[in-house]
Amino acid sequence: MKQQPKAKTARIETVAVDHPPKSAPSTAGSEPSVPMKLAIELGPLLLFFGSNALWGIYIATAVFMVATVVSLAAAWLFYHKVPIMPLVSGAIVLAFGGLTLYLRDETFIKLKPTIVYTMFALLLSAGLLLKKPLLELLFGPVFKLTEEGWQKLTARWIVFFIAMAVLNEIVWRHFSTDAWVSFKAFGFLPLTFLFAVAQMPLMQRYALPEAEDAAPGGGERS
């Protein structure tokens, strides 16, 4: 009579071996390589620059719109999400690019960077006034800063975005279309990268002292 439970147990173990439980899908390959990231982020700008050199601003605008949609789709495919800043920028590309093509007026596509940078500056300013820095909401899981650190970093990015909006206005109003396209493709991104790197000392100064607390004799930064 006592052998029956053992037989059932053995049968269950056999089934478990024959049909192992399904494991969660691996996400090891979900992260795109560095070349893929660069293609997603820089591809539309490079295509915009090349198309303008070959066919002019209107065809370049159409190519830019298509490339932006493709880059957002690729970001969703590889990241399984689309960051808010590229999403907002992409929406404005489609809106102002559509106006450029429909009205045959290149002013709209030239205004796009001004609108984007001004919008980001306003959003960051609103968050700062409400004591809810948006940078902390976006990058809090990656960078650990004090409240004062997030406020100072946000204030710096607000000034940077305003400066970039003004710079775009100066370039497109006082230089040729080709010069503006070149600056958009090869000027805005390097300036943004250099500014971001320049903020590292501030971020280190106001980093939460978790590492110091873990080490013997560690204390808060002044």
C-alpha cells in the first residue's frame, strides 16, 4: 500500500524531466551594439545631411522624416521602449517636416531645433519650480545625486537648452541652408556631448555618499 505514492512521485519526476519548465526568455541579446546605437541616433541626421547635399532641402526633409520613424521603430525593437526626448523630437520632426513639404517653406524644418530646445527648457523649468526635477525622474535609476545636485544640474541644462535654441536661430537666420544643415548634423550633437561631459565634476561633487559609507572611515562629501 505504501508503494503507490512512490510510483506517483517517480511519474511526476519523469514528466518533469521530459517536459522541463519554460525559462524566461533571455535578454542577453536585447541590447544593441555600439554601432547599432550610433546608427539609431545618428542615422537620420547623416541621411538628412547627405540628402540635402544631393537633392536639396525638401527631399532631405522627406528622407529625414522617414529615417526618424525608422530610428524610433529600431529603438523600440532593441530597447523595448522609446526614450521621451527622441520621441518628442521625432514628433516635432514629423509635424514641422510635414509643414515644410506641404507649404514648400523650409522655415518650418529650420525652426524644429528651436522648438525642441525651448520645450525641453520649459519642461525642466516647470519641474524645478514644482520641486520635482525631471532629470531625476529620467536618470535617477542611473545616477544618485543629492536634491541640491539635481537642482543645480537641472538649472545648467535649462541654460544650455536656451543657448542652443538661440544658437539655432542665429545659424538659420544668418547663414545659408547648407550651412545650417551641416551645423545641425555635426554641431548640435558634439556640443551636447561636450556639455554633458563637462557636468561630470558637478555630478561627482553631489553624488550620494554610498560608496564612502561602505568604505572604512567614509563620510559625506562637503
